[in-house]
Amino acid sequence: MNAPKIVVIGSINMDLVTSSPRFPQPGETLLGTGFNQYMGGKGANQAVAAARLGAHVSLIGAVGADHFGQVLLDNLKKERVNTDAVRIIQDQPSGLANITVAEGDNHIVVVSGANFSLTPSDVEQEEQRIASADVVMAQLETPLDTVIASAKLAKKHGKPFILNPAPAQKLPQELVALTGLLTPNAYELAISLGLSENLTPEEMLQQSPCQVVMTLGSKGALFTDESGAQHRQPSFKVTPVDTTGAGDTFNGALAVFLNQGLHEAVKKACAAAALSVTRPGAQSGMPVYKELAAFLKQAV
Ligand code: RIB
């Protein structure tokens, strides 16, 4: 495989994960069954997913000058993610995610901390990195202005810009116009573009002004090609243990295999995401290239 260069602009969080037999009701106290601390953040997760699959990855992000910040940075380096463009913010804590895993699903509350200190000028300083990338990607756990600055630089240098619009928020027209590929789930697409949640996924894609790859969880993915025609990629059957980070694995893999054409990239992204949910934690389940290739071979 020709290893692509990928620049990720995004968040870096410490995930504090509680396992529970079910989700608590408001006001209820539940006895949980376990607690773990994992490396997370949508930006870091996407960067690690892509690096594990063999890409050369740089992350533009921010952590606090605290213990978690150091642990998060060490982990990224161990995963072969270039952290030269990760800022250390003195007066903010590192990003934290409070995650409950139950009933085969998760609830996540993110406290952004240092991630929200990442400015447009931090990204502009890394213009050369973006200019020499094959793919640029971002999510919405850093300030919107910073995401827009990233999309503008990707456009200026003719690089594909993948935007994973999570956590969901209404996107400004300007950002939609700058986005090459939008990678939401159905809920995120409705919120991002102000569409009715009652539309079918196919109807939502028809009404989208940009190219979309919509993740459908256990139903795979639905996507539009450059001509606007819709295609469906079925999911790969696995027994899920923890779905945290499945979308991030999908996005990382999509970026890595984009140069093989969208159909192949979406298929491999679905396979990588399926593998990722078979192990706990956002990053621990992400496959390396060999595992993905072996999984795809036996899945045919
Ligand atoms: O997508 C999963 C990620 O969302 C977690 O790792 C958590 O940190 C939040 O950013």
C-alpha cells in the first residue's frame, strides 16, 4: 500500500469509562460493573485509526499542561502519530470524556478544556503540513472557526477535506461548501444541514448539497458518489463489546483508503469499524492493516 499523508485537526481527550448493566434514569443512582481509563477524543482517535492502518499522520490539537496531557501525548507518539503541532495549554485542563457503556451502546459527555483553545492561527501556522498532505480531516470537538480555517487551507491547496460533523451542530453554509466529504450518522446529518429527522437516509442524502458518506451503525453505510448517485455498503457482522470510537475508526480508515476510490474506501472503513467494536475502548479495538486485510479475506 502507498502510505498516504494525513493531517487531522481535532480533539484529544482522556476517556473515563464506566460500564453499567443499563443506563441510569435522571436522578437515579446505579451500581456499575467496571471502570476504565482510555485514550480518546475524536481527533486523536481518527489519527490513531489512520496510523494503525499504515498512514503517515500528523495531529493538530491541544492538551493541558497536566498529567493527562502528558499521558495523551505519550500515547500518540507510541501510536506513531506526529505531535509536533499539538499545543500544550498552560491554563486549561486536558479534554475529558465521561462515558457510560451499557446495553451495547454508550452515552458520552465531553468537557473540552484545552481542545477549545485551538485557534485558527494555530492551524494557519501549520499551512505547510496541510499543503503536503494527501487528505485533511476534522470533527467538531474544536472551535468551529478553527475547523473552517482548516477547511479553507485544504481547499487552497486542493486537498480532500473530510468533515465528521460530531458532536452534531448546525453547520454554517461556508463550511458545507468547503467540505469535500461529510461523514455523519443520520442524526448528525439532520442537525448539520437542518433537515427533518423524519426523512429516510436516502431522502437526506438527496437533499445534501455536498457529497456524504452516512454511517448506519449495524446497517453499514450509505454514500453518494461524485455524480450524486447513491450506493449502499452492508455492514460486517461481529458481536459488539463497546461501540465507542467506531465512527472514528470508520473516518480514519476512509481517509487512508480514499486513494483506492470511494467504494473501496467505504468498504474498508466499514470493516475497520466492525473490528473496532469487538474490543473495549475507543482506540484499543482499532485494527492494524494486517488484521483488516485478514478480516476482509475471511469475510468474502
Ligand atoms: O467518538 C468517541 C470519542 O468521543 C471518545 O473517545 C470521546 O473522547 C469523545 O470525544
